[in-house]
Amino acid sequence: MIGQKLLHYEIVEKLGEGGMGVVYKARDTHLDRFVAIKVLPPEKVADSERKRRFVQEAKAASALNHSSIIHVYDISLDAGVDFIAMEYVAGQTLDQLIPRKGMRLNDALKIAVQIADALAKAHAAGIVHRDLKPGNIIVTGDGLVKVLDFGLAKLTETALGEDEVTRTAKPHTEEGTVIGTAAYMSPEQAEGKPVDARSDIFSFGAVLYEMVTGVRAFRGDSRMSTLAAVLHHEPAPLGEEVPGDLRKIIARCLRKDPDRRSRSMPDVRLALEEMKEESDSGRLAGSPVHVAPRRARGPAVWVSAAALLVLAAAGGWFLLREATRPRPGLKAVPLTTMPGTEQYPSLSPDGNLVAYSWDGPNLDNTDIYVQQIGGGAPLRLTTDAAIDLCPAWSPDGRFIAFGRGASYKWEILIVPSLGGPERKGGVSMSLFPSVSWSPDGRNLVIPDRVSPPEPSSIFLHSLDSGQRRKLTSPPAGTEADYAGRISPDGRWLLVVRNQAYGIGDLYRIPLADNYAPRGEPERLTSDRTHVYDTAWMPDSREVLFTSGREGPASAWHLTAGSRAAPERLAAGADVASLAVSLRGNRLVLSQGRSDTNIWRLDLQSGQSEAWAATTAMDYLPRYAPDGRRVAFVSTRSGTPAIWVADADGKNAMEMPMAGRMGATLAWSPDGSRLAVGANVRGKWEGFTLSSQGGALDRLTTDPGSLSGPSWSRDGHWLYFCSGLPTEIYRVPTGGGKATRITRQGGFGPIESRDAKFLYYAKRYNSSHVGTDLDAGRAGGLWRVPSAGGDEIEILPDLRFWDGFDVAPDGIYYIPTGGPGNYTIRFLDLATGKTRQVATLPKPPAGGLSLSPDGRHLLYSQIDQTGADLMLVENFR
């Protein structure tokens, strides 16, 4: 096939061949990059079972987003050839790298940790590899591991409720069929029994054994004799030169009885990480480890001087990674397991009780609850119909302060910690009521604004006098200061300062005895990313915070005044809020769970179907002008990025762009370019780029923050948003001076079909992936002449700033609404009347797009959401 084409992939060379297919290196002529193409030989296509497993490989692997798992781009058929297009990685398979006497301990641990982390990710997604072996593991020149060939992956069985839909057809291999590589398969797999994640743990143990010894754990003169060794024999004992902890890890992985093996791959990974930490510090020997006697396994693998330089560079890469390596030894266990969302925890001073917000057993009202650490039913403290958030325990443990209301209009209340009458504690005109206490318990620390145009600042509210004192003064161009926390010794104020939504850093400000600021803010982080929550440790130097600084939100630790980089706590992902006890011995995290997908609504039948259902977050769909493609934002590759797929959702591919975090997007009228809003240099900026990907062209030279770009219908103008408060501007596509269109705020502009008007949201709703708490944040839908003029409200109840699209005769939009009241409506511009188009069974998320032929609507829906509180064991 060399020189031939499969669709837009040009075959360059053959890379290898296995039982499941032939692998070629190919050039993607659309995106000008190399990919790996795996095809089934023509004589094997007729085998329906082999073809089913081939397709299953692509589906299983494409559901996984991990740096150590080969990324699948596409699965398709061309000229009768079934193939998968996936990430091309230059490197060597592990079986080529293992020396005859085994790998050096340090190198083996570095590789093993990455393999274990990849398998832990797969197992968390319900996927078992079933064919883990050195030949299915690639190591790049930089020391990065890539696990490939999920061709034998089996989706683990999960109990389905009566209303749940099974998404995979025939997901697992029938019992009694032996599939895999004999020397590395588990005993239960060798016997053809059903397998689960524990089978991969056994295979991993066999791989690890071979890495440190240079010989296979189970050997025979034939496949049958090898299977017999797996079933009935133990591997040769590891010598004393192998560290005792490593011998235990391998032994636990290789136990014949699945119930006696290591419990989970995260446990194995954690144990290896701890060993790796000791190895890197020099407390473990880095010499080769081996076992005797042994059988020769072929010629040694010699490493050239150039390769040694590569390995040295790889070692430096691992040392650089140590700054953000998760702290070992931490484990999060469920503290609450109720339905819905339990979040914003606050620990009592003695650490025995936790207060939190919960939307209740019926998911219909968010109130404040208190629960005993270690069990017991939660105590409901509030019952008001409004939303109650962010409880904060007083230093003496007698009271809990919290916020009640909605964005930019919160009433701060105080309630006895075991129930009783509420009393007022102030107000907060901020996006979020992140209230806290001063150490003496006489003041509340509240985010607020003097007037709506100003950014939020931190205020000290005296409970004795009711007077309020401003503690921070955000500089011009700053969106908000929030999450103000006074240190336990009263000497510092910790604050998150946002330049724009999702772009912020931690600061600390020195305080005098009366909590008055007495110096300039000191910047503690320079990530310019989303910081969600903060907490002081008892020593008033160490700080905990949650942030998306390396992908999904997680918990971090830093020491103020130290140059050391923040340290990620290995205690779960998707962690937005946290609490630590005053003694610092207990940590509670709110760990989220969500799945946002794109759905397609048939406007004629009123029926919806999943357009793109993945385990990633998929949202903000936009039809191309010709209706043949759809651009959308997805986290399929780990972080938010722009993807493009066919109109039916197939052949999705990530848009290569010289930036990060695509957030808003729009097609040019001819479909040749995209306008995007992206966080590239630590602030939101507006760009255009080719619809095939490539370099980003900045919209203007204005130094301000830009976002939400869109095109005029004739392609002569680009609209964008800038400033605080955000206003809409337009600039000629050929370059020139920007002209301000709105005067009273606006976001998400879309031009009318006749180009006379511009429709936009009045107020910026900062959440693309909305929850019930987002209702009402976007404000109304407004209209202004395209060149500026009178601004008129068209609708009062727009749920999201990007939750509408313009048809020739009206507006499709997602209105505000509480739990169980999710709809899509249509506004007839001629009559001014609205009608309901569809009822949504689950909460909508950002994005609504009408197909050019007017037959379909694409929208995003939160198919699963919620959060549980997790207690971190052995925190101190």
C-alpha cells in the first residue's frame, strides 16, 4: 500500500504487523502531519469477529484521553479497507528497550509509573486492555510512554437501571474464548473466563517482572506450555538485589487468585510513585536488577552514544516534572454519597463536623447541611427556597456564615451551627459569595463591589458595628478579587485576583493588627488560570488551593514566600472546592462528576438524538455555512480545544492551533476560516485561523482582553467583545480601527440574516458548562443596529450568552429555568410571540446552533452531573 491513499491519508511506510492488523506511517494531507494507520488485511475483513474487535479497538481507545495512551483520530472505510487513524509516535517498543539483564531501577520505575497511570485511567472508564505486553508499549526518545492496541479491550459490566441505555453492542468477548498473548495473560484469561481490571494488573506484573529481570515471568516451548506455566507455575524468585518493596509489588500483581491481587491499578501506581520518589532521592540503588539463574533471551540491546544523550535529556525531563508530581500517600475516600451535588465544604474548628451545600434528596433546592465526619445522617440547617452556598464555620464553632441569592445579589447570613434563627451578616454584589471569618470571629471577609461597574473587592464586615472596610483595590482592567481568606495568625490576606474569567492568580497581602492592609500584594502564582478555592494551613505559610493549572481542576499545595512550584495533591480530579481543619489534619474535597454531550434536535419531528456522545466534555457546537461540518469545543485531548467533525458527528478531528483553550468560535461566511476566543498568553484574546488549522491571526492590536468573535454575513466585519464591563466592537476584516457598537454591555454577538441588526446577550454568563445555579446569569437577549444605535431588549430570559441562534424569521433560544424546567423556545420576530420547540430531560449547557437548511438544532446537554465530598486520609 506504500504510496496509496486512504481518504486524505497518504501511506508512507510500513511500521509493523500483528494479529489484529498492519500498521503504516501515513501523512494526513489535510492537516499536514504524520499519523499511524492500522488496517485489516483484505483476506481477514471477511472475519466478522476480527472486524468487530478491530472496530472495538477504535471505540475503546477513542474514549480515553491520557498522555500515555495513543490518541485515536478517526475510524473509517475507504475502497473496501477498514482502518483506524491514530497518533504517530516515534520511539521504540518496550521489548526492544529491555536489556538482557534488565533495566536500571530508576528507568524501570519511570516507565512503570506511566504505564500504571494509563491503565488506571482506562479502568476508571470501564475499559480493560486484555493484551498488555512490552510490544504494545512505546517509549519515546523523551522517556514518554504510550500504551497502544486496545484491540482486545473489554468494557467492564456495569449494572444498568431501567431507564439507562446500553451504548455498546456486544462489548465483550464471549466466555470460553482465549484471546491475548500467552506469556502475559492472567490465569482467568488463559482459562477463557470473564475478566476485569484485575486481569490487567496480572499482565502489568508480568511486564514489570520482565523489565527488572530481562526475562519473561512465564516461559514455555509452546503456546500450550506457556499457558500451563501461567496457570500452575510461579515465576523464578527475584533476588535480593531487587528492593523488597518492588518484590512485594510484583508478587501481589502476579497472584493467581484475582481476589488476592493488588486491589486496583491506582494502588499499584501509588506504591510505584513512592518507590520512584525514593529512587530519585538516592535512597534506592540505581543499578541493574536481575535474577539468577536465567535463560538467555537473544542478543543484548546496545545503546549508542547518541541514545545515551537522549536518555540523559529524558532524565532531565523527569526531574522537571518532579515539581508537579503528585504528593504520594494521599488517598481520598467518600464522605458523602448522596444524589446530586454536595460542594463548598467547611470543617468545624475541631475537624469533627463538615458543613456543605447540597441540592437535597430531590435535587430541587440547595441548602446548607452539617454532617458528622465518619457517618450519620446530615442535619439540614436552612430551608429557604433561594440558593444557599459557601458555608463558613466561625472560629469558635458556634455559627456558620453563608450566602443566599443569585449572582451579583447575595445576602450574607449567619445561622447557629446546629440550627436556629438566622441573622443578617451583610451583602455581596459579587459573582460568588465566598465568605470567610477573621481569626477573632468578630468580622466577616466578603467579596463585594461599591458600584456595579467596578470589579469585586474584598471587604471586612464588622459584626459588632455593621461597618465595612475595603481591604483590596484591584487595579484597572481587573475583573474581580474573591476568595479572601485571613491567615490564622491574622498577618496575611490571601486573595484570588482575576484579570478576566478563568484567568487569575493567588496573592497575599500583609495586614496590620487591625487587619488593615500595610503593604503591596505579593503574587504567589503566575499560572494565569482558573483558581476556584483557597485555604490556609495552620502555620499561616502553607496554602491549599484548587485550580485547573494542568487540565481538570485539582487540589494544590504551596508555601508562601518560597520559590518552590506548587505541588499537586494526589487526591482526585475535578476538585473545585476544599476545606482543611484548623489543626491541619483533615482535608475535605468536593469532587465533581459530569458528562456533557452534544445533541441534535429534529425540528420537524421534535425528536432529539445524541450527536456526539463521549466521556469528554463536548459543547458549543457551530454549523459551517454549507452545513457539511460542525466545529465544537471538546476536552477529548485532555484540555478544551476546538474540534471539527462531519455534520453527522463522525470523523471528528482536533483543530491544530498555535494556542490553548478554545472557548468561543464562529465560521466565516465562506467556511474558510474560524474566529475563536482563546486563552493564549494568560488572557482572553480574539483570533482567526484557517478552518484546516494553523497559525492564529490576532483580531486587533488592542492590548485589552478580547473574546466572543463572530463574522458579519458579508464577511466584511468581525465583531468581538472587550473591556470591563464587556462591550461589543467591530473591526474590518482587512484591518483598521475598531468601532464600539454597544454602550450598556454585551456579549456573544450574532448578526441577523439580513445583516441589519446584531443580537447579543446583555450580561456575560461565565459558565460554558452550566448548572442549575446558572439560571438567570446571562440576562436578556438584546438587539442593536449593526453599526450601532438604539439598544432594545428582545427577550428577558436568556439562560446562556451563547444559548441562542438567529433564523431568517426568528430566534431559537434556551430560556432560564430551574430544575426540571429545561426547554428550547422560538421567538417569532414578526409577531413577537414565543413557542416551545422542545423539552429537555436534562440541564442544557452552552451552545445552540441552527443548521443552514433549518432542519436541525445542535445543543449541549449535561447528561450527568453532581459532586461528592471526599475525605483525604493521612493528610498530616
